[in-house]
Amino acid sequence: MQCGFAFVEASCVRCKNAGNALLKNILDTSVTVIAYWTCGFALAFGKGNSFIGWHAYWASSDIEGDYMAFFFFEFVFAATAATLVSGALSERCDFIAYFIYSFIITAFIYPPVTHWAWTNEGWLKAGLMYEINGVQEVVGFHDFSGSGAVHLVGGTAALVGAIVLGPRIGRFHPETGADMMLKGHSMPFAALGAFLLMVGFLAFNGASQLTMTKPGDNVIIALAITNTIIAGSMSAFSALVVRRFMGRNWSVIYTVNGCVSGMVAICGGCDVFRPWGACIVGLVAGICFNFTSWWVAKLKIDDPVDAVAVHFSGGIWGVISVAFLSYPNGILIAWDKRSGLMLAWQLVGLCAVILWTATLSAIMFGSMKGLGMFRVSEEVELK
């Protein structure tokens, strides 16, 4: 997936900035593994309270045996969340600022969200006890492989960063405000990145079951992988058709980003959807991608790789879709008190992730901008 994101970002920037984009994506591994190893993993999965962990796992202390495999798997999720931001800030962000925000996101912003959503003591996953049809049941937030915990975090940080950083020189006409459509330089890179991401997402979602030997693991893994490829394929198709219906050209990069948007959206419930549900998730994700891409440009927000349209909108729809399409308790399948509570918890989780990430990101990016270290000089940007 890291390689896929690298090629997609490199394809979307101008040739003079391809080296910078590739270097950042290569260094994402180096920066994020140190940040997550020293601090992030402890805050995410160390014992603590419902909000955050802190006991053990600092710099891999007390991690023994095969639990190292769990650390590695969670690290690559953290690296993904940080990678999403660099694409939205391409071609004008200072390299030192890149190091700072990548470290902070991986070490401090992303980990608490995963503690809420993925640990048994996290307040979102733990949920609350309710009486449903005379039976006491626990209802909480469900996010199997990170529509909210990973992609919405990255997409929100990317949106805030792009707003604070401002558009590239020449992206919007200084007088009319018209979009000047600064185009990328390599469609082969975009296509290669898409294929790599498709393979990566199959592992990303399938392996989120975390075990392979317990009864029923094979069923969930197979379902997650099947749903992922269906949603991604349907989203690629719907994104391209909607773009063409709006009177624009057939587009490789829109197909690529549409595909990724569908695979982002399916992360939330790929273990609980039927394949027909995954098809609906992909269909809607492609439409949401087109609308969000248009909306971001309309607001004069410059996002060279459409990271906000892919990961912010895809993450939102992925979280919400769980309440509507999960089998057998989704709203569109069996409307009752339980499905209504599911929707409420998904919306609570959605708001919590956005507010947490947006607030801390605004402080982080705003501080760097105030210190004059967020954006390169006009001369460097033009060069």
C-alpha cells in the first residue's frame, strides 16, 4: 500500500516535484515506525482507561513473542493514516514540516482513536448495554478495518492541513478564482499505484480479522476480501460514469481514486456486509467521491491527489454504511431498536473522530504556519 500511495501521489504532481513526493512516501515508513514504536502503540493498545492507554509497550517494552506481529500490523495502519496527509499538501509543504506532522499524527493523534475503536476497554467499542426485545444487548461502534479509525483520521488531517497551508501558486486564477487545473505528469504511475493499492487493500481488510486458526476465521477473511474487491470495482465504475455524465472526459485518475474510495468505504463493515451490500457501498462511494472533489475545488481548497475526496468522504460513508447494510441487523434489512442504536453509535464515533483529529490538526498546522515553517518560500515553490 505504501508503494501504491507513492505512485499515485507522484502521478498527480508535476514532474519537477515527483522526487519530493516519492521521497516523502519512502520516509513515511522511517518516520512513522519510530513514532509508533516509541509512543503510538502504547497509547493505542497499552492498558489504561476508556480514552487512552499508557501502561506498557513504550518503545516495545513488555512486548513479547508473537505480539510483535500485532505491533507490525498496527504500525502499517498508522503509516497509512500519516501517508494520506502528504498527498493533500504536495508541491508546497516544507520538508521539515512534513517530518513534524508525520511524527505527531502517528505518535499522538491517530493512536487514541484506535484505542477508542479497537480495544475492549475503548469507549466506542465497548458501547452501552440496552434492553432490546426483552434481552440485554451491548451496542457500540463497529469499524472492522478502519474507515473511521484510519482513513477518516487521515482525511480529516489532510483537509485541515490543505486549508491552513493554502493552494499552490497558480492553482486558482488570482482575479476570477477559476480553477486552473494543475495536472499531474504520469498516468502510468497512477495506474500502477491503483493496482498496488488494490492488492494492498485485500490484505489490509482480510488480515484485520487478526487470527486465521479460530473457527469461522476463514469465512470472515474470505467475505472481507470479496467485499473489498466488489466495492472497489463498483466505485471505480460509478466514479467514472458520474464524471462522464457531468460532461467531462474519461479519466484514469478519477477511475483510480474512485476505486480507492470504494475500498476505503468498505473497510468499516467488510466483515458484516453481504456482497450485494458491498456493491451498494461502492456505488455510493463513487458518487460521494465526485461530489466531494467538486466541493473541495469550489471552496478553493487545493488537494492535488484528491485525498480529502477519497479518504474523508469515503471514511464518512464507510462508517455510516455499517448501520444501514450490516447483516442481519442493518436498517435496510431489519429496522428495529437495535439498528437505530447502531446508527446512533456510528454517528457518535464519526463525530468524535472528526472533532478530535480536526482540533489537534488545526493546532499542529496552525502552530507551524505561525512559526513560518509550514510552507516553502515562493521562490522554492516555483522552482
